[in-house]
Amino acid sequence: YKAGNKSFNVVTVNNDTKSQFEEHTRAHGVSFPVLNDRDGDGGIFGIYKIKGIPNFYLFSPDGIVKDKWMGAYPEKVFNSITKSSSFKWNTSVEKKGNAKVVNYPPIESINSIFIAEKVTLYADSTVIDFLSCSPAFSFGSGSTLHYNGKQYKVISSSIGLDKFVEGMIGHGSHVTATFEPLPMDATKFDYIEGDCDNCFKILGIELPE
């Protein structure tokens, strides 16, 4: 929701009781619209034949269902919305001293519980602020950035390396990781957790001028 501009919107619908709904929205403090449907099979859960949660629907601007699936798959959510013709990135680029900061950099594809929210290029390091879509995770010491045929190793992270941490379900956790420095004129790079086939990957992270 934060990564997209006003051409894209997120709406959550739940079927809690009124008191559960009010407590949930107060505790989580989400920034996108959260609606409450307590009509059971006569409401939206019945209309769309929803038997379990989470359940995702991707609509075009004219109301056509473009994709749907059940289950919490952050990579599927992200890849589906970013391939939507109505999605536009809310990217901004700024200079802070000699550093280049890219907020919400566009990406090509993701197979990861992490989303890159901000990339900062310094002369002596590259710092990436990640959002974790899983409440339980670690940040691997084998993580590298790939650019122009070269690898740039992780140096540290705000939760340590290879240390398993647990948060609350439904609450994204932020991780800041520091890597060896990418060239200041780098335009697109990949993040890969390790050298295994199914390792976490964020491919085609763009660094626009």
C-alpha cells in the first residue's frame, strides 16, 4: 500500500464481531481502509464464497476480478499487484549529503518474505531497509547483492545475522541491513539470500536517477 501511489488501493474486509473489529483496528493501527462485514453468508463473504482467510482478490479499475487466491503468500501478493496495469510505484529519489536515497524502489519480481522499502547508497556501504511480511524470520549471513556480474556481501543487520526472531502475526517487522558498497551509479541490482535454488530473492531492484 505504501509502495503504490493513488492509482492503487488496498481494502481489508473482516467478519469479526463489532468489539473484536474495533479492538483489532485500534491495536494494529493499519494505514489502509479496514471494513467490517458481519452479515455472514448474506454479506460479502457469502457473495464471494469465501471459506477461509486470508483470501485475496485483485480488481481492475473497472471492477473486473483479475486474480484471486487463498492463503498468505506475500510474494504472490506483491508480484500480482506490481504486474497490474493500474499499479504505479510511489518512488522518490533524494540526495542526503553524498548519499543517494531511493524510497520504494521498483522491482521486477520477488520470491521473499522481505520487501525493499528504501535503498541508500553511500561511498563505503549500501544500506537497505526491509519490511518482513512474516512474524518469524532471520537475516542470512550469506545474503548478497548482485550487480554487473559482481557480488556484494552483507556486513550486518539490525537483528544480527542468522538469528531467528519472532514478532506478532499481522505486524510487519523492519530490518536494516548493511552491505558492501554498490557503485554510486548502479541502476538495477538483485538481492539474494544465499546460493540455494529456493533462497529468498528480490530481482530487478531499480535505482532511478
